[in-house]
Amino acid sequence: MDLSTVLLIIIAVATALILVYFQYFHKNPRKGSLKTILAALRFVTLFCGLLLLINPKFVSKDYFVEKANLILLVDNSTSMENASSQAEISRVIAQLKQDEALNERFTIHQYRFGNTITAADSVRFDQGNTDISNALSTLNDVFVNGNNAIVLFSDGNQTLGRDYEYINLNENTTINPVVVGDTTQYEDISIGLINVNKFAFLRNSFPIETSIRYQGSRPVFITVTISINGSRVHQEMVNLNSTQNSQTLNTLVEAQSVGIKTIKIEVGKLENERNTANNVKETAIEVIDEKTNVAIISDMLHPDIGALKKSIESNEQRSVTLVNPNGNQSAFEESDLLILYQPDRNFRSVYEFLENSGANYFTITGSKTDWNFLNRAQESFTVSGSRQPEDILPILNNAFGLFGLGDFSVDGFPPLQGTLGDIQLNKDSEILMFQQLQGINLDKPLFTILTEANQKEAVLFGEDIWRWRAQVYRNDQSFQKFDDFIGNLMVYLGSNKQRNRLELDYELVFDNAGMAKIRASYFDESYQFDPNASISIKIEGKNTDFSRVSPVLLKGSFYEVDLSDLQAGEYEFTITVQDENLSRSGTFRILDFNPEKQLISANYKKMERLAKKNRGKLYYLDGVETLQSDLASSQEFLPVQKSRDNVVSLIDFRILLGLIVLSLALEWFIRKYNGLI
């Protein structure tokens, strides 16, 4: 307690005595013990009240010893089974945990990791992936204060996450890797990453890219074979040596039938090669038949028609047919999407077909458009007023969200020849571009999307769109951005799919079961996400008797089911919302690929670089005694005695309040009893 508090207490005593003196003794002729008792009770009341205001405190010190943290981090992946036994690792960890010198210096913690990290005292080599970087980063976030020594037991072969070699931990944390497994580098040839699209279109060629890697000193000639569903489609010889130890193969393969196709890439075996599990790798692709036929209907010649045809057919999955409006109606029926270019009275049969079929279409108007006919033939929009031709500049609506625009921009684009008039949109619409006339932004659509029921319509109120395609080429020396924009528009208009209340997100092919997850989003009737739904999934094996029904669990803003316990194979599933007539089905395939079997030698060099970067040292499993000695003798991890200041009130305020109440009550009772009130 400091001096100022002591002085305040003395002043409080003096103040209470002075007040009591003037109340009971100054010019008070009454004598006897009663006056003294009442004065004492009043003094207690006043003094306790003043103590409450002063609230005197004193500081007590607690002394404690703070030890450094020794964190035993064990690789729990299946690759450790070939590197060491569970009994051997458990024996070494028990040896460290029971060391008296280490226990005097450290607080010992034990964790194991694979895909994720968990605190555990046991060792199980059952994880399908190794993510060293995630484990180290997690510990770095958990152990922030004090000195920390991480002892990493691993073979150094990571199959998941960012490269752990470049991790920098806090300055108070060191990493001491313990190499587990054989450090001998054997001659090995393997298949690296395979790059292939998720989907391919029927009768089109799709690329397959893969790399062949070699570890060894002598030159080798080896055969690489690519098969699809068991049939060989490509074979090639590669030449590798100690300096040119990798080669990338690029192959084009034609998609000949619809469905999920398993792609198998196999490289021949070397003489006396120890690890042959990495000589074969599989992936898959889904072949779909989804060619879009677009009909451009016009009875005039214009550069816009050629520009649209080239832009649409830049994607091989789209074909364009030029049709006369008075032609055979079967041409309309065979098309997936109609483009009406500057319609006039000759388009009467076209609009009758659109009304009867409900097909999606794209209307482009211009100087040759018959507005009187167009206003009568359709109900989507009405153009009235002077209809005077004008050069109209486009202004892109950045809030447009019906489909992605990518890098497409209209800044600096030449004007289109449009019509000056009042435009009234009669359906639900979202404007893609507004009009600008002589530097003034008009609140009128230049390019808009209209929707009603299951029908979609796009309208461009201007001609000479070929100038935009030419401007894109002038800017970028490529038509790509304009063609992508038109392609996105075709995809949107060519799809009649309505939004589903139950949406699924999953891969058609999973490399292994550890990656197999299916996500679902369920919306109520107002299309708001419903987190209270009861959703289940039924999974059945295509070629087996396997069948299972399990719940789909809520994970924040979506539902998810983990399928990591499934075996490799093909499966069918149905996700159902309980108490609702909603369900979605699909198929997926799990490949028999184990990334933990791709390497058999411990990557001790990489672990050594990790240790040097984080102020540690590399050890081997048979040299744990050296690790024990270094940790026990290091001056960096000496226990530190620290003190903690505890500020405590001198008297509990509840006691003071109790004394005040008691003294006031006794004083009142005594005065009442003696007739002094």
C-alpha cells in the first residue's frame, strides 16, 4: 500500500472523529456511557463510508517458473509405415517424454498430423495425405508466447498444402526435424502431374498433358503409354538422364463416345526399380454431347452477320446457319437459339414460331427495322417517338450479374447506329448497357436481357456491332474478348435451366477417397438459404452391392457429406430433402490413387533446409540421444522465474457495507429504546 493511501486513511479517521465530536460532545451537557456508545457507532459508520470512497488496495506478488514448450509433432500418414514402425516411433517419443532433464526445462506437448493436426498421445499411420506446412503454421498460431522447440518426426514427403521448406515461424520458435525412413536415393522413374480438362465434347479432340520424371545417373529409354477405358490411344518413347531428368508430353485424343472416361498413363519399369507404385497414374474426363445450333435470321446483307457468325463459331461447339425469314420452318425447329437481325414484315412466321415454341432469341434492331410491325409482333418492348437514326455510344452497367463479362469493356468503343425514341420494356429486365448520346448518359437501354417464365430474350437497339469486334482486335491484336462476351451470351440464352431449390456441388472424379465430398445448398420457396432442413444422401455402388443412407450435415452456408471412407470405384447417389418433394441425383468415381506411395526415400535435404531457416538442427531417428542432450543443455530454453502482481482490496466492500448497516441499525435501536428520537 502506497503512502498516499495511508495518508487518506489517517485523514478519514480524523474527519470521522471531528464529526463525531461535534455531533455528540461539543456543547452537549449529557453525560454517561450511552453517549460514548452512540458516538462509537457513528464513528464506525462515518469511517466505513470514507473507506469505501478511498478503496485502499495493496499489491501482492506471486512467483512462478515458466518453462519452454517442447512440441512433439508426429507425421501420421501412411507413408510412415514403410519408413518405421509405430512401436519404434512410440518408443522414441516415450523416451523424450520421460527424460527428467527435459521435464525440468520443458512443458511437453504431443501432436500428430496428416490432412489436419490434432493433439494426441498415440501414433497411428492412417492418414491419406501429409500437410506439414499446415501443421507447423497451426502450432505457430497456438504457441505465441514463451520459447518453443518443435521436434518434427517425418519422412519429409509432403503431398498436400504449400511448400513447408519456405515457412518462417516466430522468432521464439525453433524446428528440429527428426528424419524417419531410408535416406538412400534409389533410381526411380515416375509420372508427375496430369493436366486434363474436366469435360470434353463429343467428336472433339482434347489435350492430355503429363510429365515424366527420372531420378538416377544413367541414361534411360522408356515407353509411355496412354489408355482410355483400357484401350491404348497413344504410345511414345522418352529419353532421360541425370541432367535432362524430366520431359513433358502433350497429346491430343479424340472423344469418341459420351460418358466418364478413365485415362491411364503408364511408364515402363526400370531394371531393379524399388518403387513402381508411381509408374502408373489415373485421371478421368467426362465426354458430353452439347453442340449448340444458332440460326441467324435475316433478309439483308450486313457486316454484322459475318461478325456474329465468326464470333459464335470461334467455339467449335457452336454452329451458325443463315436462314431467310420466309424459309422452311424446320430450320427454326432444328436450332437451339434464334438471332433476329433487323426484323421487318417478312418475320411474321418467325414470331408465330417463337410464340408457339417459347424458344429463346436475340433481337438486333437498326436502320432497316420495321418498328410498326415489331411493336405489334411482340410484347417484350415498345419503341415510340421520332425514331430518328442516331450514333449511340455504349455505357457498360457494372452491376449486371446474369452472366459473367470477363475482361470485356466498352471503353473507347465506336458508336452503334440506333434509333432515338422512347423505349418501354414490358418484361422483367436487366440492362447490360445504357445509351450515351452526344456526351449525355441516357437512362435508356442499349443492350438488355428480358425474361418471362421459361423464355429468355436479348435485345440490342443498334447495328454495326462488327465495329466493336474490330475495335477489340485493334486494342489487343485478338478477337478473344469480344468472342468470349458473345460466347457467354450464347451460353446464357441457350440454356433453359431454371434455378433449383436444391443445388449440388461435387467433382465427377476424385483422385482418392480423402478428397471425396459433396456439397448441397437448399433454398426455401422464396429462394433464401434454409439452414434448418433435414437432408440425407443415399449412395450405391455401380458394380457392387454397397448401399448406405447417411445425413448431410450443415457446414455454415452449405450442407456437406464426407465420403472419405469409401473404396475406389463408381457410385450413384441421390440427395433428398426430408418432408419436401425435392431430390437430386448424380454419379461420381473415386480413383485408386495413393499419393503417399509415390516416394519411398526420406527427403532429408529439404528437412535440413527447414531446420536451418528456423534456427534448428537436423537429427535422425537413431540419434535421438543427441537431440535429448542438445535440448537439455541449450541455454535458449532455461526455465525463467517470473512474478505476477495481484492488486487486492484491503477490506472487502461487502464487509464495509455490512458494518455501516449494522452500526446504523444499532444506533437507531439504542436511540429509539432510550427515547432520544
